[in-house]
Amino acid sequence: MKFGLLFLSDYHPDCYGDAAQYYRHILEQVVLAEQLGFWSVWFGEHHAGGYAFGAPSVIAMAAAARTRRIRLGTGVSLIPLNHPVRLAEEYAMLDVLSGGRLEYAIGRGVLKYDYDIMGLDESESYARYREGIELIVRAWTADGPFSHDGRFWKLNDYTLFPTPVQKPHPPIFSSAAVSPESYAWAGERGFNLCAAFFFPMPHEQVRHNIEAYRRALLRSGFDIRQRSISGVFHAYCGADAREARATGQAMVERYFRFTGRLERRGGLHTAADYEHYHGSLASFFKGKTFDDLEGQRLFMIGDPERLIEQIRWVRDFYGADYLLLAPFQGGISPERCARSLERFAKYVMPAFAGD
């Protein structure tokens, strides 16, 4: 079992000061995560001010300069909103300058507001997503100049420089939330999987979707043992059950109020991955208490004993081997977040050292 951190953070100036202070706090946590033995740090992408990072490759590069071992990822790179050549170039350079530490997670995003900002038709998101990653992989793996004649992008005799250190290319993690089709597509392409384990879906449906991913891997001739099944949780490791609940509940409630305001500006994606739901992410949780959601195993919040039990369940029920924990959200202080990471590394991670 591997453990990484996902910075999908919501900026609160009353908690973090100005932008320079805020980013310094995050980079200090990255350095701490490496010292504590976490496998990776991933950085989310959004373009609604104060949510995640408009330029995740930039902060990932800053993290690379401050670390030596920890892997650096995206969570996720919003391919439809960017030119694939620019993404291929930026993340190939990150892989080179970090010594081959890139983990490239990809997706379409959930906020329609991101598409409105970029002036893009969100109904094209699936087509842009799939053509875009095809072009990125081609750029990373081509032996020489190549051309591309697609629906959205056209290239003539293009050569990427630099090419990534990792061959044939850095590991790609395809995000999936609701629809089995997204899971199956990831398997067909041979990508690793990154699931949204915090989504309020029936556990059996999530497991069914993961099985669809595994079957697609096999049908396409890929070795399941060489692919990772990862998932994301909001996370806080408390000193005891009472403190964990108090801090964790405040953290996730403020985070969802923040993202709820962004959703009201433009709504959620209407593409197939979310067609089973209506309204906002906040509406998914409407009428449910924190205890209801925690009882559905949607959060990784608790004292070390509780988290060990929860992780074992996720490992055994879903077959997950890689968890991405979102620890810096909802106005939590950098000091409290650091203590949470230290407790997790000292008391929780050793329980999975032999996995």
C-alpha cells in the first residue's frame, strides 16, 4: 500500500495570509511529507480563483527543487482545458528536472465554471479529453517528428523536447468517478486508475466499476499486476477519536461550503460521468450528517486505530493499493495539518509496511 498527498486546497486568506505565505505553507508540507516517507504529492488543477492551482506544473516544479525522492503528480491535469502540446512539454520538463518522478493523473474536471472561464463548450469535454491524451502520449513516445490531424488539434512534423526520463512515458492515472465506461476506458488504454472514493456511491457499485476496469485491462492485453488502483479521500489523523471528529468535521464542512459557492457560479459537468446525479456536489450530501457520511466510509478521518481499520477495508474490498489523502482543506492550520501527517506516518503507515 502506497500513500500520497493530494493538495486540492481551498484558499482562505484569514487562515493562510497572502498567496506567498499560502504557497510556502504547502511547500513546507511537501518537504515534511518526503521526510515522513510518503510516496507522492499531487497537485490539483482548477481555474476558479483560490481553488487548487491554475498552473499545477509550476508548484510541482517548485516542489521538485525542494525534494529528492518523493514523486510528484497531478490530481488531475484537466486536458480538455489546455493545448496537449503545452501539457506534454511542461510535464516532460518536470519529469526531466525531477529526475523521473512524475505521476501524471488526468481528467476532465467537475466544474463547468472552469470551461466557462476558458470559453470552451463543456459538451466537447470527452472528445477533447481522449484526443488530448492520445496526442500527449504520442509526443512523449515518438522516435522523431510526427504529425497529428485531429478534430481539435493539428500538428505537422512536430518534435517534442525534452522527452521524459521515464520510458516509455511517465505513469498515467486516469480519473473515474461514477460511470463504468470511464473505468473501462482507463483499462482499455492500459492506464492506472484513480477513483473518487469520497463520492457517495454504493460500495458495490464502486467495486463493480473497478472490476470493469480490471476486465478491460485483461481484454486489452495488459498485466493487472503492473497497474495501480488508487483512490482519493479527504483525510485527517487525530490525536484521539474526539479530536479527529471535531477537526475533521469542521474541515470538510468548510471545504464543501467553499466548493459549493464555485458550483453555484457554473454548475457541475453535464457529461456522462455525472449524469446519474443532479445539482451540485453539495447536494449529494444534502440531508446527511457528518456521522452518516463517515459511516459510509467516505472520509479518511479518525484516530490512528480507526484509519488502519478503514484502510484495510478499502484495500480488501476495492483492491486498492495506493491512497491519495487530501489533508490541507477547509481552513485547517498548517501546524495542525503537519501534526496529522506526523501521526499518520508514525502510527498508520507502519501497519501496511509489508503489503
